[in-house]
Amino acid sequence: MKLLVSLLCLFSLGVAQASAASLLLAAAEVPLSMTFNSGSNGQLKSDGMPQGLILTAEVPLLMALGVESYEIKLKDTNGSSLQTQMYDALWILPLPLVSLGIGAGFGFQNPTGPLASAYDSANISQVMLRLGLPVFGPLQARMSYQRIYSSLSSKTGGSDLQTGGSLIAAGVGFDF
């Protein structure tokens, strides 16, 4: 037991020194899954993993800024998809051993394919939670959960299409 406590203390000290020494963390994540909310006009389903990237620049123990660009192909919509662009700001909580960020983002979402003729582009917003765990030296494993709020307005006066939901992403970060 003493050995375990000693190793944990040494690991904590090493992580604390690495965090204190780093001035900037650059990270890249890929969206793994998108689950849409149910709307009055049914529920959208993604057709596979979203394609794109989430890039973040973080000042450890302070804040992070990010940009997201990804496309979500939709099932049963004759080749339609949603192209999403977001800009994020996160507050980084000062926790030992982990990097925990809480933030928000805003941007826009464009329908493509047959959906583009029926719905306008939409402004979207989100809240997010991002977790980073040190792996080895300056490398960090990252995971994020994002709650997206969005609906596309109908061009014909019909009901809006609910496109908000939950996005999960994973990636890596590197301290400089």
C-alpha cells in the first residue's frame, strides 16, 4: 500500500510540474458519434461517424479556444447531410492530474442534398465538457461531450427540423 501511495505521489508531482512548465496545449479531436434529439417531425439518425475535426489551443489552468468543422451524413434522407462550423471558448478548471474544461460554442449549420431545398441554414449553440488525461510526457488523451442546440427553419412554412443533440469526440493534445 505504501508503494502505491508513493507512486501516486510521484506521478502527481510529475504531472503538476509538466502542467506548470507548459505554456500552450494544442489538441485535435475527431467526432465519434452524434445522437439527435427527437423533434415533432421525427428523429434524425446519423449515417456513420461524423467526418471532420475539432482543433483547440489551450493555456493550461486558464482557458481554451477552439474551432470545429464536421459533416454529419443523415440516414434515410437520400444523401443529405449537415455541415457544421463552430467556435468554442472553455474555462479550464485547476484540478490535479486532469484537465477539465467547461465551455460554450456558437456557429452555423448548413443542410446539403435534398434537405437544402426544404430548410434554411441555422445558427447553433452548444455547451460542452472536455476531459484531458496525461498519457506520457507532453501527450494528453482527450474526450469531450457536447450538447448542441439547433433547428433548421422550413422554407415552405412547415415545422422546423430539430438538428440538436449530443456529440462525443476523442483525440490527443500536446503540451509545448
